[in-house]
Amino acid sequence: MNLMYKSTRDSGNRVLASQAVLQGLSADGGLFVPENIPVLEKSMDELSGLDYRELAYEVMKLYLTDYTEDELKDCIKKAYDDKFDTPEIAPLIKIGQAYYLELFHGATIAFKDMALSVLPHLLTTAAKKNNVQEEIVILTATSGDTGKAALAGFADVEGTKIIVFYPKDGVSSIQEKQMVTQRGMNTEVIGILGNFDDAQTGVKAMFNNRELADKMKKAGYLFSSANSINIGRLVPQIVYYVHSYIDLYRKKQVLEGEKVNFVVPTGNFGNILAAYYAKNMGIPIGKLICASNENKVLFDFFETGRYDKNREFVLTDSPSMDILVSSNLERLIYHIADCDSQKTAELMQALTSKGVYEITESMKANLEDFVGGWATSKETAEAISRVYTESGYVIDTHTAVAVSVYHRYVESTGDKANTVIVSTASPYKFAKSVLHAVHPGLEVSEDDYEQANVLSKISETKIPEAVEEIRFAPVLHKKVCDTDKMQATVEDILKII
């Protein structure tokens, strides 16, 4: 029996996994969710004998049931290859009292590599399975990391084009350089004069524009997404939560059934939602601690049950989390509403029309897995400094938000359970902020690569290849547009009338 997917806004809209991957977003504007969350089939002892690729197959085969074994194993083999600079793919490092799950060893030194290495292969395989004749146009908004990881994954992939929108003044200079130097005949990168929420709203509007879809089809194109609204992004993310627990079990750091907490720096909610799925698959996870920066819309939601995006947008030193509309929260809303698509659609409509919605008391009761926390930029810098002073280990500004929230959580609850802090990016991606935190009095050069040289000496680590390769790379993408010109820019790129 194939596991079917349905829309969060219309339970009658059912598709196969490969069709959900192809579409990205449901035609009604909803997100695809599995009709049920499958349970792991193998025991902890059996799983502990598998490497990352083998474990990825064991998890992903339960969700992507209309892919054959050969198809899925081929996608995984192509994804998790020597582009990762450690054989473990996602190493788990103990620093102090916590474990750090390092998700930044891929080609773009951020956690998005973990899923965006495999998504292009899942997508092109899905196109063949469903006899798609059109060229697939990957349309993506990024707060910094998704863009480069998606560009790297889809560059020169036959039968695809990729168009990435990013906030021109809302990403780090390394993040921007990684995107605008991207090679590939099928790649386009556009800076928008707005923030990430503007970019995300514009992309969603294009997905939901039926007139545009018709024009695309006539021109031989089909939209799909590399954002975490695509279930093909979310499923591979579940793997590293299963992997990290299995790693602790294998190393006898936890007993079978012993619960582990996860602290996840969170913006668009996909990363922590993957942990929620892992828990519901049978992984013994205690608390899912959602760590926000000063754009603390998620913290307020978990505290009050009220989601309100009507607030000041704050630019912080953790820019990938500078988000006020967390798209993947819609999937959680659907689950805590007991899979009521009508209720979910009603709340999402309220968010669109008024910028705010409030969940019911029964829905609040279904949020007991989650704890919210947030950290200021000052507290984030203090967390970087504290970890470095105590251990010599250097973390980036997003991981530091999680560290700050973790310490406050332990102090307020006394919960000393084994805890995994999800480390989502290399400190080299945000070297200037990291150096200021480690040595507040240090005069930091404005040159990105001089910053990387200094960070390398301080951290006693090698500068990642992802930074070295863009040091002298030419800027290939120079387009900038206003937020209301995003669709016109896409139509111009694709030459559709």
C-alpha cells in the first residue's frame, strides 16, 4: 500500500509521494502531509549497524513509497557522496554538557545541504515516473542558506531551471557571494528590495496564480519548489534526527527508550517539524525546544497560542531566522487540529487577511512536545563567547541562539536530560559576527576572506572549501527587483507572454 499525501487545506486532495514532490505546494495553497506518520520498522540494535546512507533509506522508504528501492537508493547515493567533508555526514560532537549535531559539512556549509543534496534527484525521478514533459522551474525564496544549497543541487540538472529570490540587504556577505557567483546555465538569482517574508509571499503568490500556471504550461514549464514547503525537503531532514539518536544509542550514551531533548534554531519551522515527525516515528524524543531570535513570533505562539505577524521585523546577526511567517508551522497546525483541513484553512486565511490567528484550547493541549525560547543578539554573542572560552569550540550565530535558549531552559526547569543542539551552519558563514563575539575588542577587517583567515587561526580549523571556492569567483548574477516585480521578473527570465 502506498502512503498517500493530502493537503493541509483540503483532505480530499490526495496524491502519491512523487506527485507531492513534483507539485511542491498543493493547488489550494496548502502543504502536503502524509495521511499517517509511519513507524520505524527496525529495532534500535538493527538501526545502529547502519551508516548514514543506509539509515536514510530505512527512513525515506517509509514516506516515499511509490519510489522503487533502486530509485530511492540511487537518489541517496548521489546525494550523500564526497561533497560532504566528513564520512559521518552529520557528526555528533559532545561539548560541555550537550551534544552538537553538526549539519554543516556539505557543499554550502549549512544544514540545508542535508536535504537539498537529495531533492534534485527525487524531483527528476518523480518527473520521469509521472511522465512529465515540461521543463521544471524550481522557484525558491531564501533567507540565506536554502538559496545556495538549492542552486548547488540543481545547477545544470537536465530538465530543470532554478530561480532564487533573496532579500538584498538581509543575508550575510558570504551568503550573498555564494549565491551570486553560482555557475550553471539553468540558474538565476535575484535580490529583492524587501525582507524574506516579502520574498516568500511573492513566491507563494506565483505558485497560487492559475493564470500564470496556464501561461507556464503553454510555454512548456512547470513550477516546483525547493523550499521546505516541499515534502521532498522535509523527509530527508527527518533522517538526521533518527541518526543522532541512533548514534547516542550506539555509543551507549543513552539506554534504549531513554528520552533525548533537541534544541533547534528555528525560522521557517521545517527543521524542528522534522524532529516532531521523528518523534512520532518512534524515536524517544523528550522536549522539542524551539529557539528564536528577536523575531520571536514562534516563541509568542508557543506561550499564548496566538500567532501574530503584525510586528516589527528585526534584522539580526542570525539572518536565516529573520522570519515572521513560518510556512511549515501550517503542517503542525494541521496535526494538532487532529488533521482538520477545514480548521487549518480557516486559520491560514486569517493569517493572510489579518496577519494573526489563535488556536483552540484543545489544539494548545496538543503542543506539549514543544517549548519555546528566544535570545537577543547580545545573548547570542555571549553564548558564542562562553562556548569558546569553556571549550575552544566555535559556533555560528544561529547555533548560538539555540545554546542561549538551552541554558535558560535548563536553569528554569532543572531538566538535565541528554540534549542535542542542532548546529545549523558553519561559523565561517558569519565570521564577522562570530569574531566580534569571541574577541569583543578585536578590530575585524571588512574583507570576508581576511575574516575567514583570522577565524581559522582562532578556531584551529581549516577554512571550508565552500568559502575558498568563492574567494576569487566572478559575480554572475546581478538582478535586483522590487517585491511587486517578482512575477514580471520570472516571466522575463522564462520569456513567457
